[in-house]
Amino acid sequence: MAEQVETATAPPTGADAGKSRSRWLSLGVRVVVIVAIAAGMAWSVISQWPQVRETWLGLAWSSVVLAVLAVLAGMFANSMAWRAAAQDLEHRVSVPAALRILMVGQLGKYIPGSVWAYVLQMELGRRAGLPRARAFLATLVALGLGVVAALGVGLLSLPSLLDATADSGAEYAEPVRVALYIVAVLFPIALVCAIPAVLTRLIQIVLKLLRRPPLQHKLTLPGVLRVVGWSALGYALFGVHLWLLANAQAAPGVGGLLRSIGSFAIAMTVGMFAFLSPSGLGVREAVLVATMAPFLAGAGGIGAATGIALASRLIFTVADLLAAGIAALSGVRQLRKAAEVEPATTTAATELPAPRSGTDTPATATAPTR
């Protein structure tokens, strides 16, 4: 009895103390990341609100709701593109897990620096059973093939963008010209890298640099096409959200819809290279303004187009928060279901009938002494 008391009151070992410190450190890091994301999102809304207030209040609530839904649908398509990339990299991920990895992970972009979204996606991918290196590669493949899809869809807006560069007096002319230069350089490179054999070779090089095992098979053309297809759908839906905002103040029609889709795809892609843009409007906003200004000539022209471009960013912030919340809730439900199943399994195991004597006695039973 004394031995049992001593065992129960024994102090924790060094290993247990180390695990406890690790848990507290992990919790502290999570709290810091959550606070940083919340602060970044709040700053994004507060800093844009003075410029977007008049346009935002002038939009019909139905247009705003439909625009948010279009953005959420586009985010879902992007998540499926990432899932298709992971599958072609020899890892199957469930749809709910893919949504959590992408939609929760993308909140990292609100933390200063350009790598936090990828870091969060790698960590969430590890929790879903993917090695960090493969989760990172899935993100790179989806990002690279997404560029191919975006630039292909962006061809729909080339006429309006070329017209915008011809007007040298417009404030957005120079940033749009920079955007077209970027497209001209990126498109052929992206097309070559999208060839399955070339893409496989590039991935093998990255795995070798990361000192990780190589792929056991080449990436397939159907797999690449799935990623490109889902990415193109995502950009199309993002363009629809822009058209809905413009349609609330004017009537851009079918031509405006096609140009909204193409311009948004180009704007999001070249936005990654915004450091090349001269002072003035950012590349992303400049491309959107150049596309929408002709349709909004009777509703405020460049000023209205600029307000809609900034309202688009605000809508993406709202959609990011909603998407991450929905994905996180699905994860909580899954954990609850797993917690309910585990006790039931344990109970069923304890209720199994005891083995009968005779032939049912295990072979390892102790033989009776003589």
C-alpha cells in the first residue's frame, strides 16, 4: 500500500516537465499568432475604411452579399486546386482537411512578411498527416500552376489594358504597363514549367535541396490539368465578385464580366511583384481601375473604380475571416465526433465475453503446478 502511495505522489520526471514546457510554449506561440492575425486584419480594415467608406455605403447589400459568396466559392476552388496538387504529389487529403489547411493558413498573409501563410499551411498540413516538405511543395505547385491559369484567363482583359496604356495622361497607365511587362515575361516561363516532366524535375531538385526523399513517380498531365482547372475556376469566381460590385453602380454587361474576370486574374498575379511598380497606385488596384473606369464613366469614372477596387480588398478580408471560421468549425466537429467514437469503441472492447476454460484458454496461460 505504501508503495502505491509513493508512486501516486512521485514528482514528475524530467521528460514530463519537458513535455509540459513544450505544450505551454506551443500554446504561447499560437496565442501570439492569433493576436498578430487579428491585429493585421483589423489594421487592414481600419486603414482602408476612409477611402472606401463612400463607395461601400453606396453599394446595395445584395451585391455585397453575392460578392462575398463569389469570393468564398473562389476560395473553395483554390483549396481544391491545392488538394489536387497534393494528390499528384502522392498524398491524399480529405476535402475538409484541405479547406482547413488553405482557408485557415491563408490568414498568415495578414502578418507582416510574405512567408507566414506558407508556414501556417505547412503546420496545418503536418497535422493532417502530410510531411511539412510535401505540404510546402503542394503549395508551390498550386501557386505555380495557378499563375498559368491566371495568365490564361487574363487574356480576356488584354484589350482594355492595352487601351489603358495608350492614355499616357491617366494615373494608372504606368502601373498597368508594368503589369503587362510582367505578364509578357511570366507567361512563357509558366507554360514551360507546367509541362509535367519539367515540373517533376523542378520538384525533385527542391526535394534534394530540402534533403527529403524524392518522388516515386512523375507528375501526370491529368493531375496538372486538375490543378489548372480548379485555379481557373477560382479566378473566374473572383472576377464575378468584381463584376457584381461594378454592376451595383453601372451596367458593364457580358463584356464587362469577361474583362472583370481577366483583369482580376492578372491583378492578383502581378500583385506579387508590386515592388516593381512606380509610386502611385498599386499594380493590383491600377489593373482593376483601368478595366472598370470605362464602364463607370457615368458613375464617377476613375474615382468610382478606385473605390470599388478598395472595396474588393475589404470584401476579401471579410471572406477570409468567414472561410477560416467555417473551416475551423468543421475541424472542431470532427474532433468531437472522434471523441464520441473512441469511448464507444473502448466500451465495446471491455464488454467482450471472457474466454471459456478448456480449448478457449490462451496458449500462454500458466500451467498448473503439481
